[in-house]
Amino acid sequence: MIPSYDERLARTIALLGKEQSQRIFKTSVMIIGCGAVGGYALEMIARLGFGKIFVVDFDTFEASNLNRQILATVSSMAKKKCVVAKERCLSINPDASVIDYDLKITPDNLDFILSERPDFVIDAIDDVPAKTALLAFLAEHNIKVFSAMGAALKTKSELLKASTLDKTQGCHLAKKLREALRTKGIDLRKINCVYSSEPVKICKDEQGHNILGSLPMVPAVMGTMLASLVLESSLID
């Protein structure tokens, strides 16, 4: 027997109230990138009771994801991340409408966001050209976005901060994005983000090639913070 909405969300309703909980259910969130940061953001969005969730990812799970991605399990290996993400959402929040997109973001395929018109977007992709195009698109169309900056090569989750992109410091990815978006004339104050100023640790594989070493804590906290910002904004806007 599936517990009712009120049973599943009893502790949320106790804290926020019935009216605010219903407001959350009426809010739509799109998570683009369902890996380390995005997976944890999605977990929180599903458990908070958001009623319409879009999950966007083109990738499949592999063994190296198991150390830090909440959706990665031995049984999810080689499966599409967007499919596993949808299944996970519905297993937590069966009342939600969950739509999955098996899609790699490029500068030329962003119009689907306008057709869905989510209330909020969580950006958790790390491809710099795609991320730049996505953030520019969202800012130009006044869609509120909460974006993940660099989480790899860092170990101290307590150093994560929330701000707008113009105020970020010490994050290499944020610096690249600031420079790229300024050339497009984008107001960086429209880009909400979570970042860390912690210096990165250089990691190399056995062949001496640079590798993006990562622990579970920093992506987990970053994803949770992004979901928290969405929640806060959904109750204010």
C-alpha cells in the first residue's frame, strides 16, 4: 500500500504548513545533469514534494560513479541516468509528474526548456560551452536558475557558499563562466549558484594524466544546497 501524500510529507507539513506544502507541489523544477551534484539535488526535490519534475541527462552510469553519485548502484550500471532518475523520483514521490529527457545539452537544443517552462532550473552539468549556453539562455528568458560550480578536486564541504555568479571567488569554473557570459552581455546577478573557494587538489591517474578526483561529500552538500535554494525561492516568489 502506497502511503498518502499527507502521510509521506507529514514532517514537511509540520514544519512548513499545509498551504506552503501545497505550493511546493504546484511548483515545477527541471534538473539538468543527474550525476553527482544533480543526483543529490534531485533526491531533495523529490523528497520535498515538488509536483512536476523534469530530469535531463544523456549519460549512462559507470563504475567510477559509485563513489559519489546517489543514483549510481551496482544495479544501475550501464543504465541511462535520466531513466534511473525518473524511477527514483517516482519511488519517493509517486504523486509527482516526472518527465525525463535523454538529451545532451548543446547551444542549439535549448528550446525544449521554453516548451516546458519550468518554474526553476537546477544546472548540474560541467561541460563549459554547454553550461555557458544554458545559463545565457535561461537568463535571457528570465527563467530562474540555480547552478553548480566546481565540486571535483575539493574535500571541504563546509566551505561551500551560495551567491550570485558575479560574487564568486576562487572557483576556476565560475571564473570561466563569468568571462564567457560577460562577452554575451549576460547580467551575472541573474545566475544563482553554489561554489567553493577551496584550492583544488591536483590528481593524476597511474599513467600520469590529470583526473577529476572527487569525494561524495562536496557534491552531496552542493546538491542539497541547490535544492534548498529552490525551496526558499518557491516559497517567496
